Amino acid sequence: MSYSRPAADRMPDPSALVIFGASGDLTRRKLVPAIWHLDQQGRLPPEFVLVGVARSDMDDAGFRQQMREALHEFVGQLDDRQVDFFLDRLFYVCGDPKEAATHQRLKERLAQLDVQRRTRGNYCFYCSVPPQVYLKIVERLGQVGLHQEGGEGKGWSRIIVEKPFGHDLETAVELNRSLHRVFAEHQIYRIDHYLGKETVQNILVFRLANSIFEPLWNRRYIDHVQITAAETVGVEHRAGYYDQSGALRDMIQNHLLQVLCVIAMEPPSSFDADSVRTEKLKVLKAIHPLSVGQVDQHAVRGQYRAGQLGDQEVRGYLDEPDVALRSRTETFAALQLTIDNWRWQGVPFYVRTGKRLKRRASAVTLQFRQPPHLIFSSDEDLQPSTLTIRIQPEEGISLTFNGKIPGPDVKLGPVKMDFDYATTFGGRSPEAYETLILDCLLGDATLYSSSDWIERSWELLMPVLEAWGASSATRVPSYPAGSWGPKEADQLFDREWRRWAEL
Ligand code: BG6
């Protein structure tokens, strides 16, 4: 017998996916390839269309040609007939997504497609545009009535909002308020692509579809937890956004706190949006809030300087194009968090992320407590047992524990049991965007963020942002590109046996 999420074997309703920002990078690199793969796997109904909206002056044919090139570049060599068949479902509306006239034209086009392609008035709007444009899009959709559901000729209407969701607590609350002026909460899908990653979803399966790990998943057995998202890339061509944002906003507020919630939450009673999101919110509510005065002790930031990555010399952050002179934006951030509840009292959670680090590796490491009494004399060899969940690359799970090294003496050494996704299951793992877009078309918000979760996550980080943004704040430590971050990050550990896991 096999189990699947309730939505997994359903087919989405006939529908139109509208992408605002259709000439952008995300559409080419991720969204259209994701739709392609869904289509190839037969996960989309025949009455599905994709409508791109952007300012670039093109017609349907021009858009289809661009997407053909994107598929060849980001999916690979494809059969031309299959691509033609796929592209026949793509349409384009040219116009500024901020302007009312564009939305009026979009509405007319969607009404035509409802008839020609039988999309039945079901619309999903994907906002792949800079955050300042979301609000205008939402307002305009409301003005032309595209947010409405039910009634004559209308099906459902959903909106997917990309990150960043706000710049701080105040702007996130304002964004939620503006969305709620037009859309009801059940229509809003705040995307966090980390939640769509196979291994992140597997954390729940690992924990809750086996009875052997859950009994250990608490303060009695776990010494501490580490969550790392290390990247080797620098700021690339995104300094315009990144320099205003920094690692805490870019990665911790969303991706890493989401992973922390999946690790720390109580088992929900079922795998549906309400139950899962309620449990995740409870975790955020139980995280001990820091005061501005405690930030120096519990948070560390850093900025990369020039260094060596593999055999490549790379420049420092301040020399990247579009980075402000003397910018203090952090490209590395690490926090120590504690969760005030029965399960996790006294178990620190360390999260860290950074650009231009030594290796690309996202992982969760749970370090187990040492045995209470050791009967072997060679206790200096005793390594703490760890469970590592590798989110990427080389997705998998390893358990490291002590074993006896063969020989006449009792000598201990670490040994490893390893589960590797690719070797076990083979084939291609779906990209996060495939899972998430399909879920939205199915009306399943389990892997999307709720408004409360977003606001609470910002609330938790505000003291850190305030302390780091204060004019009296101390300098931002630097670290050489190609290292594991600033040495100050080691000082977050308050016990000698705790240190950052080597990934
Ligand atoms: C994005 C951040 O949300 O996630 C980027 O804005 C980061 O700065 C990216 O590089 C990392 O995602 P992934 O899937 O490559 O780990």
C-alpha cells in the first residue's frame, strides 16, 4: 500500500495560470520549465492555459518563441512536436501590470479563453514581479473583478505571491492588509520555494511515517539542532535587491525558519493546510523572542571579502556591481534560537546562511546527547551521534554513530549509515516550483505560508534588524570568500562540544 498527500492523485480543474512578469528571469528559468514538466507527466488537464503578462512588446507568437528558447536552455534538448503542442497553450497580454487597461485586456482575454479553451473561469495569478508592483496588481485585479469566485461563469480565483513578503514587520502587515482588501485568505498563496523541495517534505515523512525517530525527537535525546543553507554564489546580478535586503531577510525570515518549523513542530493530526500551518505557527510563537540588547550574544553577521573559491579568485561584496559604497549589508547571518515548550526546552537551534561560502550545502543536523556514563576507557574518541538531513545537493539522510574499530582493544570510531535519494529512487526529482504550482492549482495551501506565520517571523527578527541597523552598531565582520563565514559565528556556541557541523 502506498500513501500520498490527499491532493497528489487529483487532476487540477481546467484553469488559466496568469504570470505577471512573464518576460522575467524566474518565468524563463523556473516557472515555464516547471509547467512543462507537469504537462509531460500528465499532471495538467487538457483545458489548461498559461497567459503571460509583461510590458515587452510581443504577441502570442513572440512569447511562444521566447519560451521555446527558455525550454531548450533550461530543460534540455526536446522533441519539437512536443514543444509545439505545449506552446499552443501559451498566450500573451502585453501591458504594464500596474495599469488598469492591461487588466481590462487580460479580463477580456481570459473570458475568450474560457470559451475557446474551456478554462471555466478558474484563474491563478502568479506575481513574479518586484514587491512594489504586487500591491498595484492586487488593486487592479480587484477593480476589474478578477478576484471574484463563484457566480455566473466564474470559477475560483487564487493569487501566488513571491518573496520577499515585506521588508520588515510593518510592510509585511501592510502587504497582508492590502491583499486581504481584495482576496480572502484562502485565495492567497505565499510561496516559499524551500517548502517545495523534496527533502524538506521528506522531513515530515521521515518523522511521522516511522515510529523509530519520533521518540528521540526531543530534549531528552537531542543536544542541539543546526540548520545551514550555504551557497557558493555571490550576489550575482541581484545587488539592487540584495543590498537592501541582506541574508537575514533573504534567507532566514522565510526559508530557514520554515525548515526550523518543519523540524520542530508537533505532529499535526492530518496532512492538510490548516493542521500543518497551525502547528508551524505554534513553533514560531514558542521561539523565545530576543531583545535588542541580547542580539550581540545570539546573532552574528558577516560580509564576504575577496577570496578563493576552488581555483577561482572572487571579488569581495563591496566590489560587486551595484553594491553601495561602504555597504553594511550582511551576506552571512547566524542565529541561536530557543524554543520555549516541553519538547525543546534547553535545546538550542542554530541557523546560518551565507553567500560565497566554501561549499553549496543546505542541511539540518540534529546532534544527540552523549551517553550519560561511558564504560569504555577511550572516551576521548567518542563523537556525538548525529542525524543529518541533506536538503541539497546530494539529497539524503545520514546517521553517524560510534562503532568499535576492529582490533584487540576497544577503540571507538564514527561510522555512518547513509540514505541517498538519487541512488535509492533514481530518476528526476521534481523541482520545488512544480510541486508548489501544482498544489496551488489543486487548491492545496499546505506548503504555502499563512499570513500569521509571515507576520510572526518578521516580529521575531525585528530586534535583530533593529540592532544591526542602529547607527551605533559595531562594524560588520568580514570573511574571505571560500571560507565558512566569520569566525565570530563560532562564538554562538556556549558549550565546548558544540560546533558548526562540517558539511
Ligand atoms: C532565494 C534567495 O530565495 O533563494 C537567493 O533570494 C538564494 O538569494 C536562493 O540564492 C537559494 O535557493 P536555492 O533553491 O538555490 O537553494
